[in-house]
Amino acid sequence: MFGYVTAARGGLSAEDFGTFSAYYCGLCEAIGSECSQISRLGLSYDITFLALVLSSVLFENAETAEKRCVIHPLKKRVHVINDDAVNYAAGVGELLMYLKLKDDRDDDGSMKARLGMTALKSGKEKALKKHGGAYNFISEKLCELSELEKQGCAEIDEVADRFAKILEFIFTPELVKDPDTVRVLAWFGYNLGRWLYIIDAYNDMEKDFKSGSYNTFLVNAGSDVLEEKEKIRERVDFTLTLTLENMASALELLKLHRNRRLIENIVYQGLKGKQKSVLGE
């Protein structure tokens, strides 16, 4: 479900690339302290984006420090430090990753998911103490999504809505106090979640067809999955583009203290570029 949120490197200035890298490294360090060291293996650009957006909404400046780490022991790298949004993203990202593995285990008994859950157990327990509400909400929506999958739901809007609500929730933490900002972040997160679910479902059609796994686009499909992908490509492209436009509308209303150019690069160029790549344009 993740791995689609990226910046368009060609459109980034050196300064913006450095900012994104500082959040990425800062989040990696925060995952180690907020969860566990092994949890750092689950670091992703998607959760880095969550940290970047919330930090840019909440704070006028980011505190940074140059540090070495196990992955880069020879050269110091800039880390964002002492940032509540980064710490929040570390904890919630851990719970989201753990619950996704749990969902995979419950669906098909995946040994890979079982091993992942075991590895993340201590980090999950630590994150759970601070973010119990997020854990319960994500669990509820994943259960609803799982039930729709078991029913063989063919309505992409219905299944995508459950995952979209998870992103809507995690983009509106109690850290954000302004009601108008909460409403805008909710719409921003919802549409990001919807976009992620739809593009992932389309991208996984061949894999799911071979494995016999649920995929909303395959419920009423014929025996030729490539033909089916081509048949629905234009419709999926329209849906994804409309969803990105909703995200963009929310971004225009969002009160960012900084990093607007970087965030716009990810939303306007990075996500759209990923969409073109997945749809074979």
C-alpha cells in the first residue's frame, strides 16, 4: 500500500532535497527512540511526508543537528530533531505498519507477516502507550476493509474509502489545534489515502491475479488480466487525477509556515509522475 509517495528529484532544488533528507534522517532516528531500533527498517518516504507536512503546519522553524548513524558512520548528516510532528509520525507509522502485517497474517497466514510482527512487537508496544487511539481507529478501519474484501466487494469507492479514512485520521493529530487547519488536513489526508489505495490496487492486478488474492478490479474481470488493465486504465487515470486535484485544492488552503515548495513538488510532480509510471504513460 505504500511506496508511492516520492519527490520529483529533477524538480527539487539542492535546498529542498536537503530538507527532505533531514526529515528522513530525523524520522529514522525518532523511530529508534520512539519505537525500537529494528523498527527503523520500516522507514518510508510516505511516513516522512506525513512528518514533513505536519511539521510545516505546526512550527515556523525546524531544529536540526549534524549526526552520524549506523547506516552512514563516516559522514555526518543533517537530522531534524526535537520535533513533535516527527515523533508522532514515527509512532503512528510503526502502528500502521504493524497492523498492516497483522491484516496480512489474518488474511492468508503469511509467514512473512508473522515474522514482521514479531520483529516489531516491542516497538509496537512502546508506540501503543502514546497512540492508543490511533491503534484502535486503524484496527477498526482495517477490519472493515477486510470484511469488504471477504465479501468480494467490486466497488472501488467503497473499499478505498476505508483506507482513505485511516490517512484522514493520522493527518489530524491532537497536535493540530486550529479547527480550520484540521478540516483542511482531513481532506488532504483522505484524498492521499484514496489515491494510494486505488493506485496500489491497479498496480497489483497481475500479482493478485496470479496469487488469487482479492483485488477490487479483478472481481468481475475476465481471464486476461492485461486486457482488463488496459480496459479500465482510462477510468482509473481519471479517478486518480480527480483525487490528486482534491489534494491540490486542500494544499492551496493549507497554512504552511515553510517547505511549501517541497510539499508542492511531491504533490504536483512526484505523485503525478508515479501515477504516469504505474499506468504506463
